[in-house]
Amino acid sequence: MTNFRKLVPAHLHALASYKPGKSLRQAELESGVPCIKLASNENPFGPSPLAIAAIKAASSEVNFYPDNGVTELTARLAELHEVNPNQILVTAGSTTFLEIIARTLLGPGLNAVTSKLSFIVYPIVTRATGANLIEVPTLNDGYDLERILAAVDDNTRIVYLANPNNPTGTILDADAVDRFLDRLPSHVITVLDEAYCDYASYFAAQRGLDYSHWHEYVRQERSVVVLRTFSKAHGLAGLRVGYGMGPAELMSYFARMKPAFMVSSLGEVAALAALADADHLRRAVEANAAGEKFLSRAIAKMGIRVVPTWTNFLFCHVGEDVSNLCQLLQEDGIIVRPMSGPWGAPDAFRVTIGTREHNEQFVGALQRARARIPELK
């Protein structure tokens, strides 16, 4: 018989696959009760009605292959962001773009640098190429830019910065990123992952912070790739549409690595319609901000440390292993994301900010769960 293990490159033997948050159907089968999913940072208000209408209108043409160049959406994004179309590449979600970047720039003997307690896709896409991922310790639940700079060496090709960071919700202000980029050597590409930019931009305006100078980086063709997604504030997670912006030459190399027909025709029309509905986006980020205030205060009153967030989720330090707590929440109909395993924070959980009703139900369930675990009282 064939020894399949010998056919697979050695660096893939220990590679862990991505494990998403528990699905609603799986949780309901396990717990036997109706559940609310607050585990995967999805928009609880769903997509724009314009996007839903666009999907329905285009559904009769799904027998045709999609536009491989995603031409119309690329042109609209270029117009919206005031950059050249050849500086944009649309992919099936920003996670797929991360894979393309890693396959293009990394390989055995090379490395990428990021922070511990950041997006768990970074280790997967990096190690899948045979490269090494260097993870430096966190600073105040976020990125320690000085340690990241110190970790960069001649073999470094990528620095991953999630801004805001997932799962902690922390942020790097624009000036700090500017100073960091000025000190990076020219052989390093910074991946500025702004998946939660819509929420961060709203919070920054409310709190008087300068969030991001991404547009300057793209316009000046600096060694930066800015990632965005339609999965979060736009509510199109199930359709898998994201994009990146960066230097035209670099984007051309990424385009060669993109699989054919990656973005579906339904995904493209839905994203175009979502861009046209500014009111839906505004309502989503405003409701999220109101939910953040309610949840942060309610959770803190229970003695749980909540990291101040710039996103649509909260990172909560319980102080003890959270596995029992998360199981009790699920039995009570609430799905959250424990930060154990590859995340590396077994004493914490992440909860998505939901609708007002969802948030109130979560707080009630959390109070009941804590009452059943004596050491957490």
C-alpha cells in the first residue's frame, strides 16, 4: 500500500488546520436548546437588503462562470478608495489573500513575524509554506512593535499586523504604525490586516484617535499590503469576498497565485450592492458601539476583565480555565469562543457583540453560569 505520509512534505505533518467557531447547528445538536451564535464576529444584523436583492437577481445566472478578474467590483473599489485598479486584488475573503501572500513570499529558510495572541490563520498560512513564524509576546493585550522589530532578521519577508487585533480587539494608532514602517528593512512586507476597519474607524472618530494612514501607504506604493473584507460590518461572511491593496508590481505577483474563478458571481454583486448601502453600514456600527457599552459594563460588574475594544467583539479574561464556563453558556443557548488551544489564552473567551436582545440574553446566561462555578464567583 502507498505510504501517504512519505508523499507529504515534512513541514506539513505537524500543521494544524483552521478550526472555526462552533456552528449554530452543531451547538444546538449538542445542547438540545436553541442557540445564539456570538462566537465568530459576524454581523448580527445581516447583510444589506440591497445585497440580498442583488443576490436574488443574479441567482438565475449561476450556470455561468464568474468574471475571473472581478472587474466591476475592482473598479468600484478603486474609485471608492481613490487608488489605481492595478493596486487592488479581490479574493475569496481576506483569509485567502493571506494564503496567497504567504505562498508568494515565503518558503523554507524564511520567516514571518507577528505577535502571540493574534489571528490564528497567520501561523497556518506561514507554516504551510515551510517557513517559520516568529511570535513575540504581547504588550497590554496587543502588539509590541519594538519586540517585533527586534525579531526581524535577514530571512524575514512578512510582518503581520492585525489592526484592530483579533482576538483581543486592541488597536495600534496611525502614528505608531508610521514609525514602525519607517524602521523596517526594505526586504520585509507588512501585511496590515484591517478586517475590522469599519468598527475601528467609528470608534476612533468617537474617541478622538487617528486610526490608520493606509491610504498614504497604498498611494506611495510602500511595502505594505492592506487587507479588507466584506465578512464583518457588511455582513457577507457566507459569500467570502475580501480584497487587498498595495504596490502594483507586488499585486501583480499575487494575482498570478490566485486560483481561477475564486470570487463567485453572487459574491461580487452582493459586495457591490453592500457598498451602495451606506445607511446599513452606519446602523450596524452605531448599534455595535451601543452594544459595546452595555456588554463591557455588565461583564466588568461580574469581576471579569474586559479588554477595551475597537471591534465588534470583546476579549474577556476570567482568570481561570474557561472551558466549563463556555460549556455552561452553550447549554444555556449562547455560543462564545474559548481562547484555549491555538489561541494560547485558556483563561479567556471572546464574545461577539450582538443585537440588544442577544446581548441581554448573553449577560443573563453569563450570570447563571458564573453562579454554578464557585471559583469564579
